[in-house]
Amino acid sequence: MQNRVALVTGGIGGIGTAICIELAKGGAKVAANYYPSDSELAKEWQAKMKADGFDVMVVPGDVTNIESCQAMIAQVEQELGSVDILINNAGITRDGTFKKMSAEQWNAVIDTNLNSVYNVTAQVWNGMLDRGYGRIVNISSVNGQKGQFGQANYSAAKAGIYGITKALAQEGAAKGVTVNSISPGYIGTEMVMAIPENVREKIVAQIPVGRLGQPSEIGRAVVFLAGEEAGFITGSNLAINGGQHMF
Ligand code: CAA
Ligand code: NAP
């Protein structure tokens, strides 16, 4: 992926950071998207990445807002060039039993985790088709595959990702554009650390490997699917969950 331009949404988060590092190690020119109000955090993140030897562009953009996504892509194109690799990674949780789930909780998760995939992908898709090359990796979740108590919103959004992945895989196949998903299990980032400890312990007890996953274990898989050599892999899903769910 030498000199390919890669954009990672939610790039300064737990899994996003690992994805940026692995893409940069692979030789890509990487842009990490951050939520606009996180600009101070993004500057600190960028400085730390630089100190660790990774030169990564940071770019604001609210993935729930299409105009914001248009501005984000324009900025990446201006600084780095056309986007060859898109990792749709930004996501949130608003957990609660369905009995208590508000419309705000439902809509926030559908907007951030599913509508975002449209909002960002639509900005780069035609260019990828025209240039005859593209790699898109959508980050879903084990909970999109199996459903999760307390996550009707999140499970629905993450399951929706499989639909768009497989439809776009068909539309992009003859044009050199591959579209795949990765479904991480429970990975030790802030998102999982926000689960009450007693509940989290019960979840870890259900993971045959006996631990949470590490962000780098997702980052390496992203690079595999985003590589030029992965041109025959499209419309597929890679489950990385320590054996928690086999499908
Ligand atoms: N299956 C069956 N019943 C369950 C259950 C489960 N998995 N979890 C909880 N319950 C039951 C409880 O036993 C309790 O029953 P009683 O009322 O009879 O005592 C009832 O549901 C309410 O449970 P809580 O006291 O936990 O209710 P709460 O309202 O305080 O919290 C919850 C509910 C928010 C769903 C909480 O249980 C929770 O946070 N669960 C974890 C959800 C989860 O896995 N989120 C993943 C976040 S990380 C992520 O999303 C990343 C990724 O992709 C993997
Ligand atoms: P994280 O550390 O919270 O990172 C998510 C990032 O997305 C954060 O930087 C967040 O910014 C950003 N974001 C949220 N809303 C956004 C928006 N509207 N526009 C732009 N950026 C936004 O979580 P993570 O664990 O790395 O999760 C990354 C992805 O992996 C998510 O899609 C998640 O659903 C998925 N996933 C995670 C796990 C896991 O166990 N951790 C498992 C399966 C799948 P803020 O910090 O400002 O909100």
C-alpha cells in the first residue's frame, strides 16, 4: 500500500489509533478523522504519533453530517490526494434494555454507526470506481452477528453494515474496488471499559481465549484486507472475537 492514501474515521480512538499505526507501517499516507470538538485531543494525539515515528494527518469531520463529510474529504484530497483506502471505524454505544431505550439512543447509534458509512463512503466511491482502485473496510461487531442484550440499537446498526458491505462489494468488483467488514469481539478500549465492571467480567468469562482483544489485533487484519494483494477478497467478513462467536 506504499503511498496509497488512507482515511480512518474515528481514527484517534482506541481501535482507530491501532489501524492508523498499522496502515502507516504498511507505507500508506494516513489521515485520521476526529469529531470536530476533539481538536485539542487530536493535536496531542498527532504529536504523540509523530514522537512514535508516524506522520499522520488529522482531519475534523462529524460522520453523522454529510456536509461535514464532504469538507473532510476535500481537506484530505487537498493535502494527501484522492482516497484509495477508507476504513469506516467511527462508532458509539448508547446501551440500555429496549424497555428503557429512548428514540435519542436509537437514532444516535444508527446515525453514527450506520448512516455514517453512507455519508463517508458516498464521498469517495465514484472516484474509486473512476480510478479503478479502492479498498473499503467497515468495522462492524460480534454484536451485529449475534445480537446483544441491551444493544438493540447497536446490534441493528452493526448488522446493517453487512448489507451495505455485500451490496457495494458487488457494485465495485469489476472496477477494482473491494469492500469487506471486520467484526471485532470485545477489545480493551474505552468503549468496553465503559461497561460496568461486574457485567464486563461476565462477558470476558464467555470468551474462550480468556481475555479481551487488543486494538493491534484489529489493526493488523485491516491492513491485510486493505492491501493490494487482497484484491480477490470482497464482500467478506472477518470475525476476530477470541472464539466468543463462531459463525
Ligand atoms: N442476558 C439476559 N439477561 C440479562 C443480561 C443478559 N446478557 N444482562 C442483564 N440481564 C438481566 C439482569 O439479570 C437483570 O435481570 P433482573 O431485572 O431480573 O434482575 C436485568 O437484565 C437488568 O440488568 P441490569 O441490572 O444490568 O440492568 P441495567 O439497566 O442496569 O443495565 C445494560 C442494562 C445497560 C444492558 C447492562 O446490562 C450492560 O451494560 N450490559 C452490557 C451490554 C454490552 O455488552 N455492551 C457492549 C458495549 S462494548 C461494544 O459494544 C463493543 C462491541 O462491539 C463488542
Ligand atoms: P472509541 O475508542 O470510542 O473510538 C471511537 C471513535 O469514534 C472516537 O474517537 C469517537 O470520538 C469517534 N466518533 C464518535 N462519533 C463520531 C462522529 N460523529 N464523527 C466522527 N468521529 C466520531 O471506540 P473503539 O473501541 O475504538 O471503536 C471503534 C469501532 O470499533 C467502533 O465502530 C466500534 O463500534 C467498533 N467495535 C469496537 C469494539 C470494542 O470492543 N472496542 C468491538 C467491536 C466493534 P469521541 O471520543 O469524541 O466520541
